[in-house]
Amino acid sequence: MARQAFFSFRYKKDNWRASIVRNSWVTQERKASGFFDSADWEEVKKKNDSAIEKWIDGQLEGTSVTVVLIGADTAGKKWIDYEITASHKKGNGLLGIYIHQLKDKDKKTSTKGRNPFDDWSITRDGEKVLLSSIYETYDWVDDDGYSNMGDWIEKAA
């Protein structure tokens, strides 16, 4: 079954790297949400918070998995946090992929960022459980994301 995945990432910082990941996904005849051109994002970010949340919620419609692309400073960012929370509430499977070793448009890599799932927890059987102990993370380069992302997404679903 073809999955539709939502890709969460820092647009301004990681768009180039995220495009590499996204393009590998869609070239395998799959659908991706959470990708838009710069004009769309420039329009959306001018709106108030509730309008942005509504827009993100609309992007999540029809998806079953959310892929958080983890760059140098993804963790703790307002809209990444919202996308993780909304995805979890919606029941989407989640996974993280570190993209710091991918080269940007200037052919530079970045430092490995913190796992954003470390910032979130749920209560299970009366105990606090970090989302990072529930949701897998992978490294795009070291774990051969090009060949394995489909399997990672299926596992998360």
C-alpha cells in the first residue's frame, strides 16, 4: 500500500537537505505532504498562529506517517513541535531522520541536532515515557536512507 507521508522540517534552514530526502521518496512513486514552494511558505508565515496551525492540520490530512527531518537546530522549534504534537494526536506513526550529513546548496554539512522526540512524553501505565523511546530515528547517510526510507515509514505506520 502506498503511504502518504508528511515531512516536517525547518524550512529556512533545511529546505535543501529536505528536498534531497523528499525527491528520493517521490521518485519511487510515493506521495509527500509538508512540501511547498517558497511562495506558499512566505504567504503562510504572514498569518496568525491559528491560521498556521489550521494550514498544518490541512497538510496532515490523508497522511499516516510523519517524518521529522532532523537538522542542526530542529528540536524545540515552535512549528516542528506543533507538527509533532498534531501528528501524535492524529495517530500518525512518527520517525526521525538525521539529515546533518547531507550537503546543502553550498556543499556544506552541519552538526547533528538533538532528537526532538526527547522533548515530548506520554504517560503509559502511570509512568512518563519519552517519545524518543517510542519513535525510531535514523541517519540518512549512515543508515542508507535512499534505500531504506520506505521500510522505515512502513515500520512507523
